[in-house]
Amino acid sequence: MKNKKLGFETRAIHAGQNADPVTGAIMTPVYMSSTYVQSSPGVHKGYEYTRTSNPTRRAYEDCLASLEEGVRGFAFASGCAATTTILHMLSSGDHIIAADDLYGGTVRLFDRVFKQMGIEVSYVKMTDLKLTETAVRKNTKMFWLETPTNPLLQVIDIKKICALAKKVKALSVVDNTFMSPYFQKPLTLGADIVMHSATKYIGGHSDLLGGAIVTSTDALAEKIQFLTNSLGGVCSNMDSFLFLRSLKTLPIRMRAHEANAKKLADFLTAHSKVERVIYPGLKSHPQHKIASQQASGFGGMITIYVKGGLKGAKKILENVKIFQLAESLGGVESLIEHPALMTHLSIPKERREKIGVHDNLVRLSVGIESIEDLIQDLDSALR
């Protein structure tokens, strides 16, 4: 079921999975075993210890790899665990070029954990290729980007950045959390590694915590496998089963998220209490053309600047009824949050404001509820 010619929906349901050979169960069993019997030292059926590999987790990893059109997938206990594993491919003295607009947890790892290990990071506006090129050093070993970015929804040209990375013999890593493999496949655009906070759209129901990596080559897969086994931050057996189940509905969920987001973005653009709407699907978005070229859709995330500063932002946050004030995103229910005070609080205020994360910025994760109810909810809260 790794055949890329099969439709995305077909692979989302079947890739990496076969009926259980013992019982005929159509769903992959949860193999709750930490170890496996060997017929002779080193002779086994492909599994020896669950930290190394587990049949349930492997089915989930293979399905995700098929959807991302990669060589091998790896499942982790969190998105941060996935990021940490990738960063361990570097050595002290190596340099990363990262997008200036990233998830706060990634920045925290870069600046407060790996910086102490001798890893250098330069934050650059990656929508500007020439500016990105000027940041390259002799010790540049990795490019790290999100697209669309979190929370400003900047769209970075994946092909051009990955081509630059290859030119200087550095690895390119794309965080594909916001788009999911349904809308965007970075590996087909030249990326070496794609990662996810699987907690978001991959899980899709706000009840799982996980991360994922998919590699473009066997050589990279071998390195990630070694680090995964050594660091041990793997996804649990039960969570792997639940993520695998969630993948089956990923296509229909993503279509529903996007349909609602498009209508909501149009509504908010015309609203008198909204200063600015950022959504890649709007023609007013500065990188709308690039978004249209490298992705098959625009996703379910919207960022708005409301009028009235922090007071205006808090007014909407405290008065929504269907949208829930909470961190995270990608669930079937609609969420609303304030990056400056929540997801990006760990980034210094001066730095936040420099890139555009102001106090009146609000991020929306548009769910799949009735669009009329979502519009009415936001309209009421804004007024």
C-alpha cells in the first residue's frame, strides 16, 4: 500500500496496514509489548524492543510516510521530541538558518537548550531569498522553516529554500504542521526532512500528544532511526493506534477546515472591528501566488489584527462562546488564542513585536462546526 499512484484518501485508510494474520481483524492491533521473543540471539521477526520499533507504531509511521511521499516515517511522544531528535543530527559549532517567525516552543529549544550545546542559530525573513542567502556561513548545516509560519502565516518558497540548502550542502527541514500532507508535501519540493506536531491536524481531535518525522532518503532514515532509538522519545503504542485511526479521516477533515476558513476569512476582512486579516487563501496575502503553487489548499488557520490593541484583543478572547480560548490547533473544534500572551510568550516582547506579533494579534484555528455559527460567534464577540 505504499504505491504513490493510489489516491491520498485510499492511502490514508490502508497504507502500512494489513488484516491481522491471526484473527483477521481489519484494524491494526495495539501491540502492548515492550519486548519480543527471539528464536536465536539476533534472530527475530523484525522486532526486538519497543523503543526501537513496535508493530502498531510502525503501521502508523508507514502510513504517514506514504502520505508525505517519503521513504520512512518516525513517530514521537511530542512535536518537541521530534524537533529535538532532528537537532541531534548536528554537532557543536554547527549553524542553523531558521525562519524569523516560528512556533515559540521551537525557538525555546533553539535558544535555551541547543545554544548551550554550541549550536548557532540565525533568524531570517525567509520570504526574502537574497536575505536568506546572506545569512549562510561556512558552518551552516541546516535550514529550518515553517510554511505557513506560526502565527503570522507567511508562506515561504519551499523549492527555492531547499535548493539553496542543497547548494551549500546543508539539510532542509520543513515543519508541515499547519498544512498536513493533504495540502502540502515538502519532500516532493526538495526538502530533506518534514516534521509535524502530530498533536494538531494529524491527531485532529485535541486528545493526543505526538510528533512525527518523515525522511526523503534511506541514509537520513538510518540516522533518524539511530537517534530515535538512542534518545527514546517515541510515541506510545496506544497513541500510535489512535493517530493511525485519525489519519483515516484526515482528508475530509482538512477539506472541512479549509472550507470554513475561506468563508470566515472573507467575513472578517469586511468586519469593521478587524484591522487586518492574514490568510494564504486571500488574494491580499503577499505570498498568495506561492501558496497556490506549492500547496493544493490553504488550510484552516487565520490570523487577525483586531482594532483596540490588547484591550480589543482580550474583548474577543473573553466573549467567544463556540471558539474556545486555548493553546494548540488543528482539532475539529474551533480554538482562539493570543500568541503574545500564550504560545509565543517565551519569545522576548521586543523580538515578538519586531516580526509583527503585536498585542492585538489573535490566532484562529477554524474547526468544522457549522460556518453560520462560527461567523455569528465571532461577530458577537467583536461587537
